[in-house]
Amino acid sequence: MNKIEIIPLGGIGEFGMNCMGIRFDDEMIVIDAGMGFPEETPYGVDISIPNFDFLDEYKGNLTALILTHGHEDHIGALPYFLKKFNLPVYGSRFTLALADKKLDEHEMLNDVLLHRVKPNDIVEIGNFKIEFIHASHSLVDCFSLAVKTPVGTVIHTGDYKIDDTPIIGKPYDLKTLAKYGEEGVLALLGDSTNATVEGRTPSENAVVPAFEEIFETAEGRIIVSTFSSSIHRLQIIFDLAHAFERKVAVIGRSMQKNVEIASEFGLLDIPEDTLISLGESRSYDDDEIVYLVTGSQGENRAALWNMATTTFKGLEIEKGDTVVLSARIIPGNEKNISRLIGHLYKRGANIIEEKRRLIHVSGHASQEDIKIMTETAKPKYVVPIHGEYRMLFRHKEYVKNHLGYEDKDVILIENGDVLEIDDFGARVIAKNDLHKLFIDEESLGEIEYETVRERKKLAYGGAISLVVTLDKNTKTLVESPQITLQGVAGIDWTNGILDEARQAISDSINSMKKEEFNDKAWFKENLRIQLKRFIQKVTGTKPVIIPTIVEI
């Protein structure tokens, strides 16, 4: 079988949940196992993950899980994946250190085989030979992957930008990428997150001047909130704090964890006597302290929200504080961030956002970065990944219009598609409808898609409880059907609709044949449908209807 299959489970047409299988013959590797932040959050859902049940049919083929980097949208679903498929995991030391913490929470740390790899390491997994190419991103220790197969080489970019002057580590390893480009690349699976953005994505160094100005002019405390994974940004804060003779206190569990891990591996160089505890910070004057905190997305359990709403350990935002929101707004978080900023203004803080100063740069490739990547790799086929569909589409249009690719050679795929590539071309040979799974972060338990759908129905239409009491022998109504409403619009006890509904159900039961009562499941469903049609016809609403049959 001289062909490969590329099968995305998540991350295509959406932000987050990045996960992709690459299959040759009877072997499949999986790249990343990420989580997402779903729109269904109001219905008791914290995060979403791909539905790994889809891989059950490939269970005997699965050989390894490869992690490109440690962002949650690439490793957040790791424990749930490994509970189903206990595969060896490959990743950088920092990525696997983050994975360790996640697996430990699920009491799985001793059950998983973790392989730590370095840039330019090559591992052979069956018919796959994988080289880990150093990639620059907003995180550290990140990889693009060169996956050599008997059919050809596939480059998976992971998340990347072409950063010539990163704060930590080396620039993107274009030399290794070019080596594969000269040998011949079959397909480039390329990050599309910033495919709508012209030019080059600025270097991590680009934010330094704005931060220097903030440190020079701020007279009170400086509170910086950024992604806890933005190790480059954290290094800038520590360096400037030392230069301006300020101490840094780190607040928030994820921020403290990442600072600890990055320092341990020598990825974060904290100047001597700069890092202090929260308790120690209380003994310093306002102009001698910087707080590095979680909560840039307005999360109501994070440190910054609690400081802004006076619910955090006696530490509050005060008049004269300078609060720097050094992070992009993740789509869907706009309202939370707006509320947060309102609370900060109420407390008298001076707020500096990304829109006002260059205090944040993206970690993803813009159009000129995509051009550099594509021209260096020289792939036969380009497959846009990572991002909403409009981004994938713009990625395709860009490489067609600016790099001379034909329409048939730039392939848009969706989650659940099976993209087959062989000597005769590339084509989608199957489409599968993949429902995501939802996770309750408190219990770490899975919530089925149908459960969340029912919750949505309850939220929008309310619920009706229907109780029918029958004589066990005669199968006739003992009393009028009981109907109880919860949150249903258009019906009340005075407008007569309930009486009409009871009569409609009674008429339906009286018209039934005696043998039809024997199939209890059919009987209950028939009652539900009858009441549903009546309510929808009269009010236009679609409540959840729960029928109960009592025989006496």
C-alpha cells in the first residue's frame, strides 16, 4: 500500500483541540492531543477535547504520540488520550515536564512511557522516521516535525513563527528545513492561525521598548498579566525588573509552575535576588515591586480577577497601580476581559492593553512567515491546519496567489476527513462527523455531547414533566394527566393552554389500541411526541419533555 493517510481529529476549522493522525500501511502516529475552550461553557463545561473513540478502529495501528510543544491546545487532552491508548510519548524536556504535571493530576505518571528528545534528534517508529526541528514560537522548546514515510516526507509545522531574534533560544531552524526541501517534501501541514495577517510576525524582542517605557514611568506597583506559558515574556519582565531595581512576586498556580520548570531547565534566567514570595512583597514600597500574575483572559478564578474584585488574600488592585495586559484576546473571552477591565478601572488602576502599546506579539506565522516556510520546504502539496475555516481558506488563497500553487495542490480538510496521498495525487476519501467531548474541570470527568445538547435545550426551551396514571388492568386514565412546567415561555396557569394540553394527551391515550400499551418505550415516546407537537404549535417553543407512566 504505497500511500499515506492524514486524519485530523481536531484543530481544523477551530481554535484548539489540535490532534492529527498520520497512517502508513498498518501503522499510525498521532501528533498532539490538545484541548479547546468551547462555546458551551455556560452549560457546565470547562474544556473540550477530541472524541478519541474515532481512533478505536485504528487501535491496532497506533504506535506513538508525538508532541510539538506544551501549549494546552496541544497537550491539554493528553491524559484522556492515554487512558484510551497507552502509547509511548515523544516531546521536548519542557513539554514533557508540563505533561508530567498533567499526568500526575490524573495519577497516571508511572503508567506512561515518556521519551525526551532534543532538536535534530531522529527517532524511528516502525516505517516512520521523525526528525524534531527547532521551531520559534511564544513558548520554548517547540518543534516542527519532519516525518519521513515510504511515500515521502511530511512536514508538520506545529505552531511557529520565523523569529530571527527570540528572547530565549535560537531562531527557527530553517537550515534543517531547507535540507528536506532540497530532498523533496510531499506535503506541508502548515499553521494557519495568522494567515489573514500581512507581513512578518514581530519578534518576541519587539515588546521590549514598550515595557522599558512602562518601567521607566510607572510610579507605583506594576502588575503584569500574560499567558503563563509565555516564557519569553516572563524573561523580559525579570530582566527589566532587575534593571529597574524592582522585585518580582509570581502569583497564580500555573504561572508559578511554569516559572519553576523553566528555571529548573535553565530556559528562564532569573537574576539573583529578584524573585520573592507574595509574603515578602508586602514589605517593599510600591515602586519596588512587580507582580507577575495569571488571568489575562478575565478568568474568574485567576489571580488578576480576584485582585480586581478584592477577593485575593488581602492583596487588591489600588489607585496608582499600573496593570499591563500582555496577551491577545482569545476569541470568546471578550466579555470576560471587558468585565475585568471595568473592575480594574473602578479600583483606580492605569491599564495598558495590547491596543495601546506594543506589549504583546503573536507566536504564529503571518503571511510572510508562511511564504518563508513554504519556499524553504518546497512541498508538492500544502495542507492548511490550525485555525478557523476562514484562516485555512486565506492560507490557501495566499499560497496560490503569491507562490504559484495550483488549486488542486492546496488541500482544505476538515476534522474527521481522511486525506489520502499516493503517487497519483491527493484526495479526501472519507468524511466522518466527529462530535467533541466535554470535560468538567472540577471532577476531570467526561461529559457526553448528547448531555450538553440536552442542557442547551433546557436552557433555551425549559422542561415539561408529564405524568400519566393508568389503571393497570383496563389501561384507562385514572386521573387527568399531570403537567409541570420549568422555564417554559408562553404558558401559564391562567391562559387555558395547560387544560388543552391535558385534553390532547387524554384523547391520544383514549384512541390507542389496548395492545399498544404493552410496548412501554413506544408508549412513552408517543406521549412525548404528542405533547411536543401541541406545545410547538401553540407557543412555538421546543422544551425538553420528560414523560412518566404510573400504573396502579
